[in-house]
Amino acid sequence: MSSFVPYHMEFEEPLTREEYVFLAKLCERAERYDEMVGFLDKMVLGTSSLGELTVEERSLLCMAYKGLVCSPREAWRVISFIEKNGGCRHGDHATIIKAYRARLEADIASICGRILGLLDSHLNLSACSIDSKVFFLKMKGDYHRYLAEFKVEEERNKAIEDAMAAYKEAEDIALADLAPTHALRLGVALNFSVFYYEILNSTEKASRMAKRAFDLAIADLDNVDDESYKDSKPILEFLQDNLRVWTEERMSEL
């Protein structure tokens, strides 16, 4: 009886920039985010004279890391909820829960460290356009925010400080050089306000920031073409949803 022997295709790496992008798209379709990240990392680190990433390339990189970190972050939230709400009251089970939570935190920290290293060593340095600078600074703020979600004491303070600095720099550039309706400017406002709400527990500051961004964008909608509006519309909806929730929260506390 013959047995099945799997065939493993080996790529003759390094591949071209276009080949790495093509493979990343395949991985995205298959939801193989770990491999997607690997191919895009190799593109950034291994392609000589890479220069600035294209809009497509940076979007793929963002989706790859977001897809990779999403699962352990969601799992961490579930396990933390169980731990805090006494899902298992026996000592042995509590120890197991704590150990598993620590493993998830290590996974998240590894992913965040990987992209933050890439941002500091390559992506932020090669960013020339306003869009690229804002995009990667926002991304830097996001991954420091993810670390701040579970880090404690000095490590948490450092993650908060680094997230704040990245978001603030992205915000300063966006406010100076991008239209109020620009998707990147709105994205910075959305994530920065979430940082204030979730990490700093400042509902008032988060609400003010989100409302300002939303109101300025709505006032400028007449100057937006259909394509730009398509990009901005979902972010405006997120801002509006957050504002409603945060306003109701503040009213209930009065």
C-alpha cells in the first residue's frame, strides 16, 4: 500500500517586489495572515532600494498585521473577562487561566514588537509623502495601544507614552496637511479617541476629539468626490457610533 507524501513547494527567494505582493494577496484571500506577514516583511527587509511603499503595499501590510493580532487580542479579552468575573473559582483552574492569559499576552507582544521594529527601522524612515507619514505613525500608535491594553506598571506607562507620541505626531500632520474628510485624518481621530477612552479612561476627551473630527468632516462634505467619500463614510459611521455610546455613558454618570 502506498502512502500519500505531501508536496512542499519551495520559493526561490528572494522574490521580486511584485511577487511578494502577489503572494500577500493570495494569503489574504486564504486568511493565512502569518504567511502574509512573512512575505511582506521579506519584501520590506529584503528588497533592495525599496523606497516608499505604495498605497496597495501599505494597505496589505496593515491588513496582514491586523489579521494576525486580531485573534490573540480577542482571545485575551475573553480570558480576561472569565478571570475577572470568577468563571472558575477553584485555585487550580485560576492558575491555568492565568497561565493561558500570559501566553496570549506573549503572542500579542511578539506581534506588536515585530511590526513596531519594522516601523522604526524601515517604514517610518522611508515615508516621504504626507499620507505615508500619517499612515505609519497611526499604525505605530495602534500597536503601542495594543501593548498598553495588557501591560502593567512601567511597561504600561511606556506603551501609553509611545502611543500618545505617535498618535499626536500623526494628528499634527493630518490637521495641517489633510482635508477634514480625508480617510487617514478621520482614522487618526477615530483611533486616537479610542485610545483616550479605552486606555486613559477619559470619556470626555475621547468624545471631544471624535465630535470635532466628525463635525469638521460633515461641514466639508460638499467638497468630497464620490471615491473619497466611499473611503471616509465607514470611519464617519464609527465616529458617530462611538459618540453616541460615549455621550450616553456620560449622561448616565450625571
